[in-house]
Amino acid sequence: MSRNNANAEMNRETSLLHAGYRHDPATKAVSVPIYQSTAYELDGDLEKIADIYNVRQDGFTYSRIINPTTRILEKRFAAVEGASDALAVASGQSATFLAIANLCSGRPGDNVVASKYLYGNTWNLLFNTFKRLGIEARSADPRDVTSFERMLDDRTIAMFGETFSNPCLVPLPVPALVEIGARRGIPVIVDNTTTPLICRPKALGADISTYSATKYLCGHGTTLGGLIVDNGSFPFDDAGRFPLFNDGDEAHGDILWKEAVLKLGDLGASPYLLKSRMTWLRDTGAAISPFASFQLIQGLETLHLRMQRHCENAVAVAEFLNAHPKVARVSYPSLSSGYERELVDELVDARVGYGAMIMFELGDEAAGRRFITNIELMYHVSNVGDARTLVTHPVSTTHTTVPKEKREAAGIFDGSIRLCVGIENIDDIVADLQRGLDAV
Ligand SMILES: *Cc1c(COP(=O)(O)O)cnc(C)c1O
């Protein structure tokens, strides 16, 4: 195994600890240093410096665009995913924004066909904010894959969805979308935030994945961050659909991205992410701080252990709730049946588990309120992916302003409770659930 580990083939658990970094070249520090520096001295040959700015050579210029600590996070996560490269940004929202904006042509007509089951802020980004910028979002139903294909046209720049939607856990038919995308020349982007290691976007054929690293990758509810991952499968060679990948891009001196990457080492692995970094990230300033990157690297080290424990606990909780007389219905991937179960089995690596998110139904809004006000251990917060167990009653929190019809269409009812099962001792989690249910 090579000592810098950059290209060595490792298993994922090992990559999480070793990929992309051995020790700091100056001090031999084993832990990744926080390069808390905005700029990098432009010493030496001026031509070499110009080459770095002109994307003819790898190098560090300014931390809004590239930073050594962040670069290690990116290389490490790309290795874990078996991807070409990754780009780290300030948050999950900025990852989704840049992943899609980077595909637009800038001419009227660009559109994205997206699952209607999305994290609320993502839904708003697509269906309101992008619309104001001239990118139309079209809503499709992951339970009917033909609804995606019907809405595609020659200006569709991506199909988008969450592998398991937050909060309702609707599985995305990724292999079927990938088949349609390959036939129609459209990339498939999946937000895999809630199922890292559980679902493998690359193995499923997804071209690009996004993550809110804020959640499980961080793992402790301390740090915002996002990752865009290029699995390297999409060619971007349709000049009508993707002119900025096939003609000179005036946002960077008329550069042709697919030729630029040929001159680069490390940064040449992905034309899609190079373009995103050198234009969209540079211009929007959605940069992650080096300290946040350090925190996320720490989180990655224990990701596989945490995911395994999250999943073990979640199965036990799902079974407890499913057998409880006061619980009307439980949604959890391993409890699904029929067509949905077949899809779940295609999407997940059952050796890791079925995820940590559970939705369950109590009779009505009053029951939901009684439950949420009587628990003691679990945290009532709208976050997901903390090591602690988190619980939300969407109707009295995240969804108070959403009209009843709209939220019920999205699968959120008066008595819906969303759980994000943590890594505590299972008996303590179940005892707290029982305490809440006793009050219902
Ligand atoms: C939290 C979340 C996001 C947004 O991520 P931030 O890091 O909070 O910006 C996007 N998608 C999903 C599925 C999420 O759970």
C-alpha cells in the first residue's frame, strides 16, 4: 500500500480513516491539520503561478475556492464513495444549489424533473428559488417512474430525488431512473443525506450525489457542511443540453472544461466539479470553513460504526412501535412490502441496515402533542443525523405553516411523528418512547 494512500484500494471502513492523507508534510502530524489560512503565498516562478490560476496546474490560491484541509475531506469522501472526485461546500443546501446550477445553460428552458417528496428547504430551493432564476422544476412521483420520463424534454438538465425522502421515507427508484437517464442523456442526481454507506449511489448507477454532511457524516450535530460527489459516469457531451461543458465558458476565460482537466493532476478527475469549483463556488462564495472540514473529517472516521448502531437501534424501535397498540402505522424501510420492499432491497446494503429514520402515526394532533411533551430522553428538534435520538411532531413545528392538503399529499398527517434513532442504549430509547406513548 502506498504511504500517502491516495490511490490505494481500501475497504470503505479503512478509507474513512486513511484515504487521501498520511501525515502533514511539514510536521508529520497524524491528524489532519486545520489550514486556517485564506491565501497561499505566490512564490517562485510567475508562470507556474499563472498556470495555477488558469487551471493548467493543481495548486492552492484562495480558500473560497480551495483549501488544503477541505481538499483532504473531498479526496477522502470521494475514495469512500468510489467516485471520481468530491467538492465540499458550506451546507447541504449549497451542495444541492451548486450541483444543479452547475448544469444550467443560462438560456430560458432549462428544467429539472424532481421527486415531489423532498426535504422542505430543498423543495423550496427547486420550486421557488430556482424558478426565480429561470430554472424550472417539474414535480414527479417516485412511486410512478413513468411520471419522470413523461416530463423530460431536450432541455432537462437533471433528474433529482432523495434515496429515501426526508421525512416520509419514500424510496427513489434509482436504477429505473438511471436507465431512463442513460437512454435520454440526462444525469441522475441523488441526495443521499439520510443513508450514507447504507445506499451506494455509484453502485446504483447515479451520476452525481449530494449530501448534507451536517447530518450523519458529521454525526454529532455540531457542524454545517455539504458534499457534491461526481461518480464519473456522465459524459456531458450533448452540446444542446450542456453548452457550458461543450463550448468555451466565458465565466472562466472561455475555458473548455473537458480539455482543462487533461492538464491537471488531482483536480483533473472531474470536469463537472472543476467547473463547479472554478465558477459557481468561486462566484457564490458558498465555501466551507477549514474548521468545519476538520470536524467532518473527524465524523467520517467513525461513520461506519455509528451507522451500524443507528440502524440496529432503529430496527428494534420500528418493531417495538409496530407492535404497540397506540401506534396506528409505522413507516420504516425494512417493514415495507410488495413492490416497495423489492425496491428497498435493491437500494440498501442490508449488512449496514435500513437507516435510522422512522415515521409513525398516532391518532390525531392532540395525541402527537401529548407524546412530544411527555418524552424526557429524546430531543425534540427538527434536525436529523445526531448521535442522540431526535424526534419531531412536524404539524406543530416544521409544517405549521404548510396547508393541511399540501402536507397530507406529502405524507405528513396530524399525528405523524418523525424519529431519528440515535446510538444510545436501546432500552433507554424504548423506555422513553413508552413514556411518551403512556401519555397519549
Ligand atoms: C438537512 C438536509 C438538507 C439541507 O442540509 P443543510 O446542511 O442543513 O443545508 C438537504 N437534504 C436533506 C435530505 C436533509 O436532511
